[in-house]
Amino acid sequence: MVKLNKIYTKTGDAGTAGLVDGSRVSKSSLRMTAIGEVDEANAAIGVAIAALDESPIRDQLLEIQNDLFDLGADAATPGVVEGALRIVGSQVERLERDIDLMNIRLAPLESFILPGGSASVAALHLARAIVRRAERAAVALNEAEPLNPQLLAYLNRLSDHLFVAARHVAASQGGDILWKPGATRD
């Protein structure tokens, strides 16, 4: 369990951050960039939760926020560490089940979707875009230092989950706003 009595430690004043294994890395490293992007994605999901009414999607997003702390711990643990907290296949599979349940009630896509319509739909699309950035950062880190493959799968599936969640919410509010190619050209 985490216990923090003091918020500032001054250990990062020189531009380094501590990892789970006790090592320190530059705050500008690929690892810290990926961890920071995951943190931002988690905060964006919090904004989406605040914009949603009580719903199963809101409950799913709360579980996802918890998963993202697991994922951050996974990313902050380089190499093989006995007993390390890692993302596991069942977490990815839960996202897939949730996606399938939401998607079954949705009409097939006929065009790309504009990310808006309501505050809740826009917040879900923004969270999706931020998760994609987090995934790109994790992929860049993985190219330099191999990560847990389930971590990468989770981020990939999470952007899909947020996309389908946005469509699901939009369906209850009149539907998706579809892109109309060339609609504003003279």
C-alpha cells in the first residue's frame, strides 16, 4: 500500500525521478515521458467521468483509472522485478468485453466522426486522443527498452474503448456527428 506523509521530497530538483526498482532516470527520458502521458490520460478520463451522468460507462471508467495506476507502476518498473505490479491479460480482456457490449447496440460507421456533440462525448473523444498519445510514447519506450506486451495492448484497447464509449453516449443524445468530406469547400 502507498503511504505518503510528505508530498515534496526535493529528490527531483536536479531533473531526475525515481523508479520502482530504486534507480533514477531523467525526467525527460522516454520512460518518464510515457509515464507522464499515462498520467495525463488518467486525468482526462477523470474529466470525462465528471461530464457523464451515472451510467455503466462511468463505472467502467473508474475501473480504467485504477488500471492506469497499475499501468503506470508497470511502466515505472524496468526489467524483471519479482512481484512487480504488471498489467495482465484479464485487464485487456475486460476492456474487450466492455467494448463488445457497448458496440452491439451501435449502427455501423458510415463516416468518420467529429469529436463533439455534448460535453460528455467531447470529453471521451479528448481522453481517447490523449490515450493514443500515451500509447505512442509507450511504443517509443518499448522500441528502446522492452515493456510488458500487455501494457501496450491495454493502451491500444483503451483508445478503442473510449471511442466506442463516446459513440454509445452520443447514440443516447441524437447520434454521432459525422464528417462530411469537402462540405466546407467553395
